[in-house]
Amino acid sequence: MQLDYERPIVTVDIVLMTIFEGALAVALLARDKEPFKGRPALIGGYVHTDEDSDAEAAVRRILKAKAGLEGLFFEQLCSFGSHDRDPRGWSVSIAYFALVSHGLLTEGTDKNLLLRPASAPGELPFDHERIVLAARERLRGKGAYSTIAARLLPDVFTMSELQGTYETVLGETLDQSAFRRKMKDLDLLEEVEGEKRQTLVARRPTTLYRLKAAPSVFDRRI
């Protein structure tokens, strides 16, 4: 059937965030084709209607193909669409943010990913800078009321590492005693039996924890 209107370009863009050198960072990948060939941009690509059952399937496919990563936590951010965001024509980007520990990012991929501060990613193609900043604000807002920030850590972590991650995401210093009390009261963590880790700041090996369940929301600010 002949369509009497032009179809928009539909892509998925992923704000892949990690903690690097004590700050929240976004992973970028140099574009391998025009427009903006060679410039760092968000990890993304076209939706493949012949193989992607939905937008989330496209996210998983693109993360594996372009970043060599699988099994990450990701969540839809929002959609960005206009006639001028892409020089190729009217386009819509379904934007997601994904979280990964720095260790998994560096060990799990051989791709040439570039890390830049999520607060100042620099001038990026299309409207990717706007998407990055929106993702950062979403993570900061949601991080105050959920366990989502822990997805920036490995599966097993210390309490100090967890608090440091929340402080990085929220952009503020948290009282140590109050933070540990809240973690206990909310019953979000479980100790990893039989395992401890020696750290540079503690005299004794430190207890290790993991999340009890998938990312969850709680009824008060962390």
C-alpha cells in the first residue's frame, strides 16, 4: 500500500552511565558513519522492525552489538522527536538510561568507549547532550527513593561503597550512621555469608552485601 505521508526515522539511544574517578560518567562511542562520522555520541541505532519485538529488545541488541554488554539494568527515559534534531529528516529517539559498574564496563567490553562527566558531556551530535542531562536528573531524582543507585556497583559491595555511590548520584554527603540505619530499617540488603573484603581504610575485613531483590522504591528519602 502506498503511504501518503513520510515515515519518521525511529532510533533508540542509550545513556550508559557508570562511576568513574568519583563522578557519574556517561559512555560514548564514536559514530562510524555520517552524519557526524567520527564524533562521540550516545550508543544507539535504528529500530529493526524485522527482529526487534519492542523497543527494549532494540536496547538489548544494540548494547550487545555496539558495547559488548548484556544483562544490564535499563529503564526508559522519554522520547525526543522533532523535524530538526537529525539532518536526515524528521526523527524520533526512544531514549533509555542504563547503569553498569565500572569494573564490568572495562572488563566486559573491548569497544572503544569514551567516558565523560554526565554533568558536562560536552557538545554532542543530534540532541544527545540534552538526553544525557535529562538522564542524569532522572537518576538523581529516582535515586533518592530507590535502590537504583546500587546498579552502578558490582553485585557484591561494601556498605561504604554503597553510601559513596548514593552520594555521587545525589550530589550530597550523607551521614554515615543515618545511612546505615536506613538501610537496616528498609531491609534492602543481605550479607554475603562467608565472604569479607580487606579495604585500605578498615582495620578488619569488611562485610559484603548484595541487594535482596530487583530495584525497588521505598516510601522515604534515603
